[in-house]
Amino acid sequence: MPVLPGAEPYRHDGGKTGVLLCHGFTGCPQSLRPWAEYLAEAGLSVSLPRLPGHGTTWQELARTRWEDWYAEVDRAFDELGSACDEVFAMGLSMGGCLALRLAELRGDGVRGLVLVNPSLTADTKLFLLAPALKLMVPSLKGVGNDIKKEGATELAYDRTPVKAAATLPALWKLTAQNLGKVTAPVLCFRSAADHVVGPASMEILRRALPDGQLEVRECPDSYHVATLDNDAPAIFAGSLEFVRSHGHAGKE
């Protein structure tokens, strides 16, 4: 299946500190590419995989499920970890949820987490009704490209495959139930106006992680895809500062 131009995965071999970036549902690496390149220019090793079914057609995505997406994140983590002394995980939306799930299962192997508008529960009727809708309709209107910045565009599907969406509640539930296993420090960026992920996901995260472990910073001038929006520079700089503060390299 041909990959859409701009949706290709990204990899940069830099120093011994690695960062794994996870894109969101129906999106692709393009939504995080500027972030990945910023971290690479700072000397970090960076891996930004393309999750199965993404960056091609929504019909292909319909043939995948959350376990497939997590498996690719897990594979990329092992690959990056083999070349680095420490690895940070970062993600947007569902990618943030996958990063949290990785930290639950890998424990101290994940040095720290940076999340941008992470999704941890069903915030729209689409996901609540998906298990039933998948028997009746193949797709619904897309959820991508929620960006405030004029001229900025996310390379995301204009249709949401219902079969794939119907697998998300299981990922959310499993991740939310095990947040107590996350031992790494977490920096979370939250947009003031988000038309995809509502406040319930942040409430789940706040209840599960103590203040000393979780830091939340607001993105006052961005919508859901904040990594391509007006607050992107603050996210990029903040994530690099976080890596340098919590990584071994910053303590040498």
C-alpha cells in the first residue's frame, strides 16, 4: 500500500538519549515531524514510526486495531533502546495513550513522558457508539485537522473507519486502569480549546498521577493538533528542557 507523501516515518541517529514519538488516530508522522526534527537538531536520537493503517487509506486503517498500533510503538521502542542509554516517550492524542501504555509495561525503561492532549476515554458519541455502528456503516466524518493556526494542515484521513475506532475503548480502559504503574515523570500539554479530546481524559490523568509526578502546561492559542499549531514552539522547547532535566545527560 503506497504511503501518502509526507506520511513517512522518521528516524534520526543522534546521541545516547532517545525520544520515541507517537502520532494520533487517523493521523500520521506528519503531525509530529516538526517536533521530531527539532529534537534531532538538539542532538537527540529520534524515532517517529508510522502506525499500521495510517498514512495510506482509511480503508486500510479499518483492517487494523489498537493492538497493531501498540505493537509498532513497542517495536520502535526496542529498536531505539538498542542504540540509546535512555528513552523518553512522547505522543499526541491517542499517541499519548500509547506512550502511557508503554510506560505501564516497560516501567523504568521509559525515562519520562511528554504528552500533548492525550486521549484516555470516549469524549464524543462516535466512540461511544462505534461498537454498534461498525455493524451498520463503514466510516464516519474524520476527526483530524483540528488546528487554530491559519494555513496549517494535518495530513489526516477525512473519514474515520468505525471498525478501527471501535477498538479504542478497550485501549483507553486498559491504560486508565493501570496508570498507577507509571513511574516516570510526566509533562502534559493541554490546549485551552480542543474539539477532539475533552476534559475527561485530563481528569483521569490527574486523579491517577500525583502532582509531583505530573506537570500540566496550558496551550492557550491552539486546538487539538497543538504540535502543528501556534503553541508548537513552546511544546518543542518544553519537551527538550524536560529531557535535559530528567535525563542522565543533563546530570553529567
